[in-house]
Amino acid sequence: MGLNAGLAHAFIAVVQHPVFLVGVGSGCGGIFRYYLGRLIDRWTGGPFPWGTFAVNATGSFVLGVLALWVLLRLPGAYRWVYLLFGTGFCGGFTTFSTFSYETYRLLCDGYWWGSLANVLGSVAAGLLGVLLAAGLVRLCSGGV
């Protein structure tokens, strides 16, 4: 194998690696979230976080399409599509999308109480986490 063939083989191995796919996807998703969220908030104004709301709803839809199409209908050779766009892009765009899909799977599997617990528990735990973080920051910054 010549030098060029060896480099090409190494390049292909890197860009097909799951960590690379997830990293590139999440970077792009995070950047897209930043700009889309700001744009929507600028359009709507007011106190309600419409940008975050739209990002979460959109990300949930995109992840749902990817999961149901790529994971359940395509051969395993297409798993890279889900790693790049589902785990990566949607993960960087919003983790709410993963939460929504996992709740959907609980419902599909007949775990109604589990899906309800996931929704209520996730929202409560997320809010509690923010409240605890706010208290810690306030404590560490001298009560500000």
C-alpha cells in the first residue's frame, strides 16, 4: 500500500468512527441551535422562551424521524446516519429530543406509568437542578 492509499485509508477510518460522527454532528447542532434560537427570540420578543421551545419541538421531530426511519427501517450499514444526525446533531441541537423519543418508546412498549414518570420526573429533576445550581451560585458569590 502506497503512502496516498494509507492516508486515504486512515482518513476514512477517522471520519467513519462513531466519536468523529457524533462530535461533528453535535458541534453543528449546537451552532444551529444558537443561531435559530436567537433568531426566533428576536422575531417573537417577550418573556416566553419561544426560541428554546421551537428548538426542542423541532429537535424532537427530527430525532423521531431519524430514529424511526434509520434505526427501525434501514440496514445496520446506515447506523452512521443516526450517529451523525440523531445522536450528534440532535444531541447538540437539543437533548429534549432524546428525552421525547425515549418517552415515546416507553409508551410504545406499554410502560404508560414509566412514560408519565419520565416526563414528570425529568421536568422536576431539571427544574430542581437549576434551583440547586442557582442556590450554589448565590452562596458562592456572597448572596448575589
